[in-house]
Amino acid sequence: MTRIFHACDVHGSELVWKKMIKMGTFHKAKALLMCGDITGKATVPIVKQNQGEWFCSWGRHQGETMRSEQELEKMKTLIRDRGYYPFETRREEVEDLKANPKKVHELFVTLMKETLRRWLDMVAEVTPKDVTVVVNPGNDDPLEIDDTIKQDDRVIYALDKIVQLDSNHELISFAHVNPSPWNTPREAPEEELRKMLEKLFEKATKPETLVCNFHCPPYDTHLDIAQKLDKNLKPVTHFGSSVKIHVGSLAIRELSLIHISEPTRPY
């Protein structure tokens, strides 16, 4: 029996990534799956003030000054562990970025790719060579990061292919989700999801032992319960209690019931 360690939604946290890539050793897993929503949500400028002095303001660290290289590196580590991207800059550059949204996006994508490249290098350094490492984006991840994963020699980019986990288990992976209020990079209407999934299931040759790595959960399960939002994206409550709804994909539920054999159904 092959032991699999599955993780997702790291959302840029370097601390979580470092834990995940050690699971081949810690839990004796033979396959590590980091399955989507890898990238972070924001950048944090660290502004050079004077010689040997830097300033940043984020989260609980409002208006914090660092007065040594050691303090600077400690702050960068803290920012990375929280899932953000630190970058050293000057006040003039910050003002320029405020006035140029396109430059902000370009910087954000550059930092994402640089961080992911560094993370993938960690895999080669830390994870045993006989452990299969699968990495794929999720709906929150921009399309620009895919080539960084594809070009790495150590990890497997899982989308649009069959990954052989062992002699008896195939893996199929799917990053897209049904439409959400957030208009994320990898969304599609249910009918389009259905067509994409049908092509993916057709690639499988061992449905009785197929492993499905779908970033979006099936509709009406324990995995797809979320807070209901109003038209202004504010949480809906009823007599002071949060209103919950199912938000998963109907297409994923339907095709999973058709193609996955009874003993392995997750619901």
C-alpha cells in the first residue's frame, strides 16, 4: 500500500511548504501532493530609510523599524511564513507603484514565480529521491506560475495528464472550479467543467483504483460548506447565526459518481 500525503491551500506560507516537503521522511509517505492555491495574496514593501535602517507596516506590525540585517531577515521570514511576499524598496518606488497598477501586478507575479522557484529547489534538497512529489495550481493561482512548475526536474506538474503513483494507482488532477464571487483565474461554468472532466476521466485506465485530485469539492458534501454571502459579499446571518450553503461543483459530483467505483466514493 502506497502512503500518500495530501496538502492544499498553502496560500504562500513558506512555513507550511517546509513542513509539507518533509512528510516523506516524517510520515514515510511515498507520494507528496501539493494540490492547488500555492501562491500568496499580497506583497509587503520593506522600505530602506537610512544606512542600516528599514521600515515596514503590515498586519500587527504597524510602523515597525528594523535596525540591523538580522532584524531585517527575521522580518522577511515572518512575512513569508504568513503567506506574503517581502521586497526591499525605496519610498520613491512605492509611490510609483501606487500610481501604476500594471507595475504592481508585474511585481506580484515576479515575486510569486521567484518564491515558487525557491520552494521547488527546497524539494530537491529535502525530500528523499524515491518520493514522488506532485505539484499543481488551484483556482486562485495565476496562469503565469504553471511554466515554473513544468520546468522543474524534481516535481511532477499534474494537470492534463495521468500520474502513476505506483503500479496500481493512477492520479488525475483538476484545478478549475465552478464560478465564485471572487472571479479567480481558473473558473468555468458547470457545463464546461463537465466537458473538461470527461476528457480527463477518459485518460484513466484503472478506474477501480483511480485517485482524484480535484481542487474543487463535489456539490453537497461535507467538503463544500461555506458562508452564504449577500450581493455585497457580506456574510448572511439568521438570528445571529451564520447561514451556510453548499458551493461545490455539480459536474464534479455527477462525473465522480459515474466514473469512480463504489468502494472509493468519498461521500
